Amino acid sequence: MYFLLRRLGFYAVAAWVALTINFFLPRAMPGNAVQSIMSKFPNLQPSAYHALEAMLGVGHPGSLWHQYVAYLGDVFTLNFGTDLAQYPAKVSTLLGQTIPWTLTLVGTATVIAFFVGTGLGIVAGWRHGGGLDRVLPGLMFFQAVPYFFLALILIELLAARAHIFPLGQGYDGGLIPGWNSAFIGSAIYHSILPAFTIVITTTAGWMLQMRNVMITTVGEDYVVAAQAKGLSSRRVVYTYAARNALLPQLQGFGLALGFVVSGAIVMEIVFSYPGIGLLLVGAVTSNDYPLMQAIFLVITFAVLLANLFVDFIIVAFDPRARTRGAA
């Protein structure tokens, strides 16, 4: 318990530092968000300049401190402001529209890659030197290839030429998003190619990590003793070897889940996928302070929660962590 309390204190400080950086970082970028909005709406009167400053949270003359205090108050009340640089809508509405796309696509692909890679790694580690070891270099090739480059190749081969999959977007034009079979089927169809790109470029990493840990675990005394007792190979592999080799894999999986929220930004650009990554690119190019701050904040807290999840995994599966915490 002491270990977790100490980690919670660390994450509280990290969250405050992230909030502070999140406030100052957009303001350190070149450009002026208010002037960018005024240029897009030439009919606005000069008097609207101060109103836009107040709306964007930069309307306190000469004092970043007042802006900072107001920003912290807005964060704790979940008031992320209104986006005018790109869309005339509340920032929370835009996040609610894009985060589910990213979570569904990148999250599902990450889970699939983890389970497939971990399963292959268990078999490869138990039977190292076998057929899967000869397949591993080929899989590592896809791991080394930038996923956006592979995405462009797949689009050219399977979409532009073969017309098996669509070129991009999240669903067919003309459909209204909703819980109906036409929209859901179209969304799944459009997500197959980007999801396959993520899976094929990340599976090898999970497989290699699990294989290496399994090879080390197989040589442990308790595994050798289980084999000497005449237990079945299946029971030795999954009850003794794989179970103890999973801890580093689960730690990596927890951290990977934290970065799911940020999405695969370049991939979303390549496929014009309506996720949070594409939204972030638009916010940066438009000097959109409220939207940038909200997206950075969501990504930061997702990573912190993922690290906290990893700490819970360590405490649950590794008694040594509880011992160190008690000490």
C-alpha cells in the first residue's frame, strides 16, 4: 500500500507539471490565435478582438498568471472552451466526436497485436530454434518499416488498384453517424486497412519480447522441476513458464494502452481517418489554443493513468514490489 501511495504522490506532481507545460507550450509557439481567427472572418469588427481574447483565455492584459489561474479553474471544471479557429463548436464536443474513433481503431489493433504477438512469442520461446524463429526475421522487417510508408503501399495496392478497400475516411459519404447497421458496417470496412497496418507493424515487437523472456524463464529451476515431475507440456508452458514471463509483457501492454489515446497521427493523416490525431494536426496548424491544450491534456492523463495501471500490475503480480513498499 505504501508503494502505491508513494506512486500516487509522484503522479500528482507529474500531473501538475503536465498541466503547467500544457498551458505554456501553445503560447510559446509562433503566431497569434486571435489574429488567425480574425483573418478567417473578415467581416468581424475590430471590437471582436478583445472578445476573442477572452474566449480563448488570452484576454488578461500583461499577465500570464491570471491566464494560468483561469486555465486551471477551467480544467478542474472540465471547461475546455470553444474552438473558433477551425470549427465553431465546443472543444469537449470535438473530443467526444474524435476520441471514440481513435480508441476503437488504435485500441482494437493494439489489443489484437498484443494477444497475437504474445501467443506467438510463448510458442517461439518454448520451442526456440523452431519454425517460428525462422519466421521472426520476416516479421521484424515489418516492425522496422515506418507504418505510414507501409500504409501508403497498402493503399496503392489494395485500394487504388485492386479496389478491395476504400482509399480513406472513416465511413462512406452520405451516411449519418449512428447506431445503425449501414453506418457500423461502413465504419468497420473503412477501419480494416488502417487497423491491419498497425497490427502488422507492432506484432513482431510483442512476439520478440515474449520470446526472449520465455527463453530465460524456461531455464529456471521451477520449470525444470515441473518437467521432471512428468507434467504435460501444455501445463508446464502456461502454468509455470508463461505465467511468470507475462509480467514484463503486461507492463509494456499497459504503457501501450496509454498511448492509444494519442492515436497513430501520421496514419490518421494518410487515411484521412477522423481520429484525435488528425484533429491535433489541424489544431497545431491553426494555432488553436483551446483545442491543443485539451488534446495534450487528454493524452497526458491517459499516459499517467496507464503508468498507474502498470504499478497496480506490478504490485499484484510481483510480491517483491510489496516488500520494497513495506520496507
